[in-house]
Amino acid sequence: MSRDMYRQRILDHYRDPQNYGTIDDPDVTYEDVNPSCGDEIQMYAVVDENDEIQDVKFDGQGCAISQASASLLTEEVKGMTLDEVRQLETDDIKEMLGIELSPVRVKCAVLGLKVLEGGIVEYEKEN
Ligand code: FES
């Protein structure tokens, strides 16, 4: 994909996010804010007996990068195991977005991943 196509995809995910909403009685739930701007994301996930993510949703509010990254991330992690999700890193998110990001924007981009991983840590403490 060209850089313009990546940009367009980010805008599409921002305007029409995938897996946006909440899950009743989720196994994994967590929320966090980016302290520098106040953007927030909540993540919810259902985990099966093999520790695979069966369903995942997010909600929140903020900039195009934080919201589009969360939307792309939810598409990516469906069917992954919790271990696989924990191994995702900033570079994976950058790759999903496909555009150059300043350090400030990288923080926006990884907010969703930070929240999901925070939820997984909590889930594993309890199970
Ligand atoms: Fe706040 Fe992007 S400006 S997360």
C-alpha cells in the first residue's frame, strides 16, 4: 500500500471504527488515558479455554491515531492467544499504521495496545 492509502485507511478507521462498543461481562477489561492529552481508551475481551481472544471491543475518545490504532488492533488480535498479544510491540503498531510517526504520536498509537496488555496482566493475576 502507498503512504496515501495508509493515511486513508487510518481516517476510515477513525470515522468508522471496527469493533467499537462494549462487551457485557468481559473476561478482560481495562482503561487508560494518555496523560499528555487526555485521550482515553477502554478495551473489553472474551477469552476462551485455550487463552485465545474470541471477541474484543473498544471504546473511548481521542485523536485519529489513537482511535484508528485501537480499531486496527482489535482486528489484528481476534483469534490470537494472550501470549501472542503480550508479545506485540510498538513496532508492530507502527507497521499496522504504515506511516511515519513523531515520538508524541507514537504514544497515541500505542495507547490501545497498552490498555489491552494492562487488561491481560489483570486477567492473569486473577486466573
Ligand atoms: Fe492524545 Fe493522540 S492526541 S492520544
